[in-house]
Amino acid sequence: MRIIPAIDIIDGKCVRLTKGDYSTKKVYNENPLEIAKQFEASGIEYLHLVDLDGAKAKHIVNYKVLEQIASKTSLKIDFGGGLKSNEDLYIAFNSGARQITGGSIAVNDRETFEGWLSKYGGQKIILGADSNDGKIAINGWQDNSTEDVIPFIKNYQRKNVQYVICTDIAKDGMLEGPSFELYTQILEQARGVKLIASGGISTIEELPKLKAMGCEGVIIGKAIYENKIDLKELERFV
């Protein structure tokens, strides 16, 4: 199971939110590159980089941060937040993203998202399936769609989606443990999906459980920044 620390960006700074609420913003570092280098020094290979300004603006904003981390570390970066057009995608890949995550666009503009899957393939395009009470949340989690999470994932599996990041918004930033039940249902019903668990990770003990369930990766954010999970512990797990 891949360990994927998260860096969320607002105004070029490393921040965390609670349940996606921008008013709960807490700045952890003015320089995201510093954090990325700490991850790399701990043997981490992957990074989940989220452009929260982009998610709000509905177009890519913090691509310079992506460019800086990609050029000054060897981390394999998946990048998301506000990617809505072919131009956004071009900028993201050109700035050093290995993969991109599309969430809202997969609901609001299926044609464009399916075009990305056709052009770049399921190895490079990740489906963001963020869940709020079983419905797919969109627009930086500000709105709920009418899409049910599991049928949504299964539909895109038929379109060549391989990787899915699923955040249970009720768990995000709460440090109360991940949504084991939801992930079990997804893995049972959307067979063969490479599921990346996200949201609520609070202790190192949760990681073997997610691995045993069959999660392909796990995104860890606030637990690292609040020192609930030590980078040395992660290094041993990796």
C-alpha cells in the first residue's frame, strides 16, 4: 500500500482545513517545498498536492508550487484542485504532475473528463470520488451532486478509470479514523479498483487495517502536521 502525504495549498502556503471548510484554515508552513523535502528525506515517494485556491477559482492557480516541488524533489506527485479545462491539464502535467485528480469535472463535464481518460489513460487520470452522506461532493466540497458514490465509481470503471481517491468528508481533518465501512463497500462492489483512502487517518495502527482491506494507497494529512503520526513511524511502515 502506497503512503501518500498530502500538501494543501492556499496563497502558496501549506494549510489544512477541517471537512473542507475554508474558514477552518490553519497554516502549517509558509514554504511547501520544505515540507515536501522532509517527506522525501523520510523515504516517502509519493505526494498528493491540492490547489485549494484552484478548487475555489475553478481553474489551476498554484502551479508554480507544483513546479517547484516537482523540480526540486523526486516525489511522484498527483495534483488536483480546480482542473476544469484541457489547458489546466496541460499546465499541470507541464509543471511536473505525474497524475491528476478530477472530481467535480467528472460530474459536471463528463465529456471533457472522458476525453482526458481517452487521451492520457487510466494510469494518469485519477477519479476523485469524495463522499458526503453517500453522495459525490463537488466544487471544492461546497455542493452535493445527486450521484451515489459506488454507482459513480463503477460507471467510470467502465470508462477505463483505474485509480479512485475517496474522501469521506465527514471524517476529513477530524482525526477520528478513516471510513472503513465505506471503503469495504467500494472494494466489494467496484472490484478491481485501485482505491486510495483519504480523510480521518489518525494513528499508524489504521494503516495495516487499510492495507489488509485492499486499499492501493492512503493519503495522510493532518495526522502528520499535528504529530499524531511521526515521519519515522511512516518510514518504518514504508
